[in-house]
Amino acid sequence: MTTVVPTSEEDPALSVVRFTAEISWAEAGPEVAEPQVTSLCMEAQECMIAGRWLDLASLMLTSADLVFSKASEKDLECIFTVICNLVKKPESLDESLEMAKLLSTKIAQQPHEKPALRLKILFNLYNMLENPYGRFIVYMKALDVAANGKGMEHIVPSFKKMDTLLKEWNLGLKDQRELFLAISNILKEHKSSAKENIKFLTKYLATFSGEDAHTMEEAKEEAAYTIIEFVKAPDMFQCDLLEMPAVAQLEKDAKYALVYQLLKIFLTQRLDQYLGFHTSNSELLKSYGLVHEDCIAKMRLISMVDLASDESGQIPYPLIKDTLQIEDDEVEPWVVKAISAKLIDCKIDQMNQVIKVSRYTERVFGPPQWQALRSKLATWRGNIANVITTIQANKATEEGSRSMQGLMIR
């Protein structure tokens, strides 16, 4: 099949209309096809003369599904490059936005057919647009194609640039929620790391703040799912979920109150509280796919952090043994595990049977932790100011001494 590259002075858009019309009417025979092709080309010319670019785009997309099934990928890319380029024609950004909606919707309509090519076309359209919100709409359609057409590997790398994209798009809360939830669903399907998925779920839940009860209701299921994923994740020990309104509403919820209680245990309590919870709710934990032994291992590390925050820099071996409910010879291996997980920095004093903690990770970083950090920074700033003052005073004394010595020599 011939690639759509105009060899005459005919406008590329008109060449595409002629080319797609010929494909659409090819099986009808010349007597039927030629008048139809001529009619479509005349209609396209009228749109171009009148500057009706949205109507022209709509006309060019009429047979898009048929063209996708019959044309080669090379031809399709060329065809849709010409069609997508129409978004540059209108002087009005609003009209350009409507064209972006029309084009992206049509391109994403059959995601299972050539998903990689559809994504490529959508990203070409994205780059042609000047309207930031139009770019967001096209990106959301790309997410739909990736999720439904199994082309996720082509879209996942863009998630790393999401902070930059969000600044560009300047979205309202509703659009942010839709975006973060769509990304999370793709990450679930893509079997990406739990940490990455929880990051976007947390962003989603954070958009619910001060809404009415009906609006908050829609976040309950995702809030519970996020909690369970956090508990399951073997390498996550800190999160900001506990005080989020979308999560806090679960505390008194008939269905999810125990899930909220579980989160509270993992963020504020120790192993013995978890074991007590498990005794009463073992079937519930199983129903969520939680493995008791894995939860114990995570709670032991969390309990170690809690000990580090409670004690004055030193934790005796017997206290570690009792808190983690382990044998004497397991104390040091668990300390090493906590160090490897970057939960604590410490020195092991085998002679005195203590560990000396120099740093630990906060499980929850809320207002009290920020206040404590502020106090520490103020103290450090004061100490540094005192050091600088002392250095300057010593320097002045030395300079004065040198001056006196000079006078005595003379």
C-alpha cells in the first residue's frame, strides 16, 4: 500500500482525506467509489476554506476504525500525524482543546488493536498541543489505551516525571484524583513495586480534605486497599496515611474499622499489640492476603524503631529480646536487620550488652515530628552561631596580640 506522502502541491490534509476515502470505498467498485471520494474531498476543501478545522478533523476521522484495520502501521502514523497537526490551525485555544478531545477519544477507541501505535500517535498529538489542559486530556486517553490495550510498558516510564507534569497541567482536585487512581490501577496491573503504587495512592487520598461525607465515601475502598498494601510491603516502615481524612474516616466504619486499627498498630504500637490483634482477627488478616509470619517480622523491626525513640540513646539486649519476643542469640541479627533496612544507625556494644543508637527513622512524620525537627535545627543554628562568635573573638585576640608584638619590636 502506498505511503501517504504528497507528491503534488495538494494539501496534506486533502491527500489524507482522498487516501482514506479510497480505502473505505475500495470494495464498492469504481462507479460507486469515485463519486464518494470526490464528494468527501470537496467537503474537506470547503472546511479548509472556511477555517472549520474541528469539522475537518471530524470528517477525517469518520473512517478511522476502518483505516486502522486496513492500513499499514507506517501509513497510519503518517495519516494521523497529518490529522493531529490540525490542532495547530485554530486561533482559539478552546477550539484546539475540543479538537484534542475529539482526536484523542477516536484514537483511543479500540485500545486492543495496535496499542503501541495508538500510544505513539497520542504522544505525537500531546507534543503538538499548546493548551496544558488539552495535554492532560490526551495523557488520560493514553492511560486508557495502556490499561486496556496491554501497552503499559510504554506509559509507566512517564510516571517518573509526574511532579513536573502536574506543575504544567495545573489540575483541579477532581482531575488529580482521576489521574492518580488511573496510574495506580496501571501499576497494580503492571505488577510494579508496592512502594511506587502506594506513592500514587497516597497522592490520591491526600486530595480528600474537608469534603462532605458523600464525597469522602468514594475513597473508602482505596484507603483500605492502601493500608493493606502498606502492611504487606516488607520495605516500607513510614507513611502519612494515619491522619488523612480519607483514611481517618475508616476508624468508625462498620466494614473497615479493623483495617484502620491495623494501620494504627503498624504506625504507633509494638509487636505485642499486633499479636493480640491477630489472636482476635486472624481470619480477617487472611482474607486480605496478609501472612502472619511476614507481619511479625515487620513488627519486630518497627518495634526496634520504637525502642530507639523511647530510650536515651541506649537499648539493653534484654529489652530488645522481650519486646521482639526472640531468643538471646537472635538479638544482634535483628539489630543488623534494622540497620540494613536503614531504620536505625547504632553501635553494638557486646561487652555491656547494649546498642547505642545515633539515629532512627520516624514511623509517622506529622506536626510533632516537624516541631521536634524545628527545635533541633534551632539548637544547631545556635551552636553554630556560638562557634562562629568564638572563632571571631579568638581571631580578633590573635590579631591584637600580633599588633602589640610589632610595637614592642620597634
